[in-house]
Amino acid sequence: MRLPTLTEIKVRLERAALAFDAWVNASLYDGGQSTGEAYERFQRVMSRFAVRGWKRVALDLTSEGVTIGTGGAVLMLALAQPAFQLTSENWLKQQDLAVTFLDRYGTEVGRRGIKHDDSLKLDDFPDIMIKALVSTEDRRFYEHWGIDPIGTLRALVNNSRGGGGTQGGSSITQQLAKNLFLTNERSLERKINEAFLALWLESHLTKNEILKLYLDRAYMGGGTFGAVAAADYYFGKPLKDISLAEAAMLAGLFKAPTKYAPHVNLPAARARAADVLHNMVEAGFVTEGQIQTALRNPATPVTRTRDITADYYLDWAFGEIKAMADAGKLRSDRVLTVKTPLDLAIQKRADEVVADILRKSGDAYDVDEAAMVILDPDGALRAMVGGADYGESQFNRATDALRQPGSSFKPYVYSAALASGLFKPDTTVVDSPVCIGNWCPQNYGRSYAGRVPMWLAVAKSINTIPIKISISLGKAMGISHEARAAKAGRAKITELAHKMGITSNLIDTVSMPIGSDEVTVIDQAAGYAVFANGGFRAKPYAAIEVKNSSGEVIYRHADEAPERVLSPQVVADMNFMLNKVVEEGTGKRAQLEGVKVAGKSGTTNAYRDAWFVGYTGNYVGAVWFGNDDHTSTNKLTGGSLPAQTWHDIMEPAHQGIEIKGLPGLKDSPRAAQQQASGGPTTPIDPNASAYGKLSRRSFEVISGLNGLFRTVERAPAEPAPDAPSGTGDARKTGRKPGDRAAVPPSGQLRELAEGSRPVGGFTEVR
């Protein structure tokens, strides 16, 4: 058989290629023809449905409506998911715990849960109470579907005309949704969740069930929850026996319970009650003649003093008890008695000091809010201030608000530095320019101090040093690239901060070591408690022990073993450095006479947040000042109002108790005096002013003269060579024989009292 030649093979391939090309062309032509014919047939069929004129417009609008509606439905479903995740099959039973709270001495201080709520059926509520509530809070309650656009518009018009804000825009169902599932946080997300939850409640409950829950669970001021408890508290009678005037006064409490509480401001309460009565007339529930008697004879509450109400404390404590119950730590018991570490004397003092400072200095500094947490060094919660006014806002800024800590975060950085073994308090560090990428932190006045001991870097709140420490921590792990080393160092700082008590997510940013991430006040107190207790984690707690309805102890906090997170040496070194901050740095206003105090101030970029977190061997306190909307204050720093607040609360708190020292520091003068005399000094009455009949300035002047006399009497003829200029007495500077680091030379502390200011980007100021 003859094999084809190359020429023959070439010819055959060309013919095959031509044949394939012809087939492709024919197929495409035939396909095009078929497609064209099919399209013509489709057009002929669809032409039967063609519309013109108004029908065409209607069809287009319907089509667009379906498209937009489908997209809107998908968006609404996405927005509703976070709200619906708050519900569960047993959502209505989430509040079925009945908890009685006792203070540290066993005295009842409040209740939370069902003991406030269901003692009266809705049918037994007086008709005038329901009419007063509905006419003022939600006039179309029985007509709308959870959200009332008409009522909201009417409220806006009324308020714009100077109606005094007597009508609210939220429906009763929306307010109940907030009370059951949400906080009072002022945010768009909360309002969206509130709207969806209102719709959800309307689909699961009848109108009367919604009204009953609202009447039972709304805060009514004076530490009371629900109309039944409020009638007994304010008027000393059962709710079913109240008069029209009393019903109007109670109905006026739902929106602003503290502002209109009759035992706080009776004229305001009566004015609000008069508005409620007129609302009842406008709604058609009563006539003008029927309210005349109530207007001429307004309600008069029973005589009550302003009780100490630790509402923020008890709300948080109730949440902790619910979490313990959900975790199975309290068996299946639902009626509980909880002994807390609450100290009413300290709580009252904290409430009064915060309110007094905001009243006197709030306008000058453009600051509206404050929060404070006071712990024992083991984490026992002694007192809590969650905001300026619980009645105005039950949102707890001490536990739920995330704010930038500024330089008050730096102790976690320095703790990591000491724990690494690379640094000690007297290690020389260099304050000089440092950059990570294109970010370069700056100090006050764009100047640098050069070579300083690390304890002085802490006292002066130098910004470059924590950044350099993060780089050094990474390089110690064998990473040479500076940016990657800094990232690895920040990871070690984050890990330690979480171990010490920070529970919020710390985002890895280059500015994290100088306090750009967000934390809570209670977490800051817990973190610093590690320094006060010798290195053990101090998780805040509000339950010393829990008893069931039979009186059996079913939980003791003492049964939980502590966890060590810092070595004794690191704790001693940190206490040495943070004590310098108070004695010679930006925290001078927090000094307590005769008591060793350590702590750190913090002020964030644009003066939005001001902190002071301080501690002694007895107590740990974290203080925050700022505004809910994150607007800047008028140059408020952590070393001013926060440190002053800390001092004014802690000074009387340390009277009449055994003064405990800080690990690694020598005993304070007052502790030594107690040991010599055999006991603590006479306690200060917490109800009395901390300054007696003298003004604050007079007290400071006299105290300064007293200290000057002691200095003149005991000081050496010439100041010690290493003492700062103008100090004279080593005791005044905190310098004592045996202290490990030398006091800096004259002039080196020149700017400590003044602190620093922000310069571009994120710069912590004090």
C-alpha cells in the first residue's frame, strides 16, 4: 500500500479545512435565519399583549413597583435580621427571675424581675390610669400596627409649636420593644431595631397584652418599675384607689421619670400632670368640667426623702444574674436573693460628686455625661455611676459605652514591656521621632525629651515610647522589618490587655498602643485592679452569694479561684511607675492625704474623652467624662475633672478603714500611723460635705499652709541634689530613700502639670 505524499496530505487538509469552514458558515446562516424567524413569531405573539396610552403607563408603573418592592423587601429583611435575633421562643420569660438585692451589710436595696410586675391584672387597673397613659403616650394605640406615622407627625407638629414635648413620637409598642430587648442608646441602629421589634410584638401579642407589659415594666422613677409600684411609692396606696389627679401625675412619669418625679420636683410633676389632663380632654376621654377638680386640687405625694437608688448598679447586677442563670450556675431556681458588694455610702457619694461636678463645670467644659466604676481589688463592685441622670437615660455608659481610652491604655503596653524582660522602670528610653509607614505620632509642642527613664515616659505620657515598645517586642521575636515587628508587638499587647480584663475587641491599628481602640469604663477598672491586687485577674462581680427561695446558698463567689496574669515583680514595677504619675505627673489632683495612690489619666484626640483610672490598696476607680454624640469638649483633660472626681469620692471612702498598701511600694503614711496607733481613724460621715463649712479653695489654701509648715519644720537646710527645683521636701515629690529610680534633674518635670495637647492625626494629650 502506497503512503500519501506530503503534497497529497497538504491538499487533503486544505479541503477538510474548507469543508469545515463551509459547514460553520452554513450553520451560522441557518441558525441566524431560524433565530430571526423565531423572533418574528415571538413578536407576533407578544403583539397581542401590546398596550398603549394609559394602559402602557399603568403597566410600566406596576413593573417598576414590583422591581422596587422586591428590592425593598430584600433590604427590609436584611435590616430586620438583627432585631429578630433578639427574640426567641421563650422571649416573654426572659424576665421571669425575681431577684432581691442586698448590700454588703445585708440590707435590701432593690429588686428586679417579676416581683415588680404582675401583681395586678389589666382588668383591675383603674380606667383613668389607662386613659391618662394612652392620651399622652399613644393616642392611636388601638388603631395602628405598632408604628404610628400619624401620631409621629402630630407629635412633631405639636413640639414645633412649643407644645413642651408633651407628646412623644414613639408608640407604646415601640417603647415596650425598647424596654424588653434594647438599651437607650441613641443611634439609628437602635431605632431601626425598635421599629421591627414593634411590628414583631404586634404580631405575637394582643393590644391589651402589650399595654399590660408596658404598664408593668416601665421605669417610673425613685427606683420603681411599673405603675403598681409607683402608686405605692409616691402615694402610699394601691393603684386601683388612685384619683384622677394622681393618675395624671403617674402617666406623666413614663417619658421622663426623674425630671417629673414628684419627690424630686413637685412643681414640675404637677405641671406635667396638668398637660396630661388636657391631653385626656383632647382625646375625648373626659370633659373639660371633669378635670377642673383635679386641676384645682393637684396630687400630693407622701413625704419621702430622696433615697439612694443604685439603679445603674442593679440593672447591671440583674443582667449578671440572668447570665449566671442561663449558664446553669443557679440551678433551676427563679426566686433569688443576692448579696452584693454594694456600699451605699460610696454609691451616694459617687452620685453626688458626679452630679455636682457636671452641674458646676459641665457648661464651662462643654461636657454632658460621666461614668464611674469603683471596685475592690478583687473585682467586687462597690459602686457604679452609669450616666448623669438615670431617669433621663437608662443607657449604662459605665458598662455598655465603648470609648477611646487615650493614655489610660498605656499601662497595658508598659506591662507587656516589663513582662518581656526587655525593660525595667529605670531603663533608658529615647523620645525621638518614630514612624510606621506614613503615620508618625507626635508629642506636646512637636518636641521630644530625648533620653529619659521609662518611669518618666509614663509620667509625662510620651506618645513615641509606647510605639517604640511595640516595635521592640516584635523584634525580640526575631522580626527585623519594623512595621511587621510593630504588628507582632501589638498582638502581644492585645493578648495581655485581654488577660487583664479588657473584653472589647481591640482592632489592630498602628495607634492602638496610645489608646485609639475603644474600651468600657468597667473594663478599665478591672484591668487596673490587677495592679492593686498583686497580679490576679479581677473580673467585676455583683454577687457575693446567691440564695434561693428556701434560703439555701446556691452560689458563692469565694468558690472561684483567681487567675494570675502578671508576676509580682511586674506588678511592683507598674505600681512604682503609676504612683509617680499621681505624685509627680498628670494625676496630681487624685492625691489622697497620707495614702499611696497610683493611676493614669487619658485624653483622646479633639478632647472627646477624658479619663482617670486610679487605685489604692483598698479601691480601684475608673472615671470617664464625655458626650454621648462624641462631640469635642472644651479642652477637658483626664487630669482635671476626672482626677478631681476620683479624689472627691475616694477621700471620704478611705476614712475609717484599714489602709492597705500597694504591692511593691512602701506603706503609706496613714497606714504606718494606723499600725502605730492600732486602728483606723474616725470615719467621715458620707452625708456631710468633704470640706465642712469651708469652700473648696479655702480648704486647699489651708491644707497647703499646713503642708508648708511641716516642710519648714522638717526639711533639711538645703534640698537634696537630685530633687526637682522648688520642691524642698522629698516627701512632697514622693522621693524616699530606697526608691529605685532617681528623681529627674531640675526642669525635667516642667510640663508635667500642664500635660500636652493633640497635634495632628491621633495624638493622646494627657
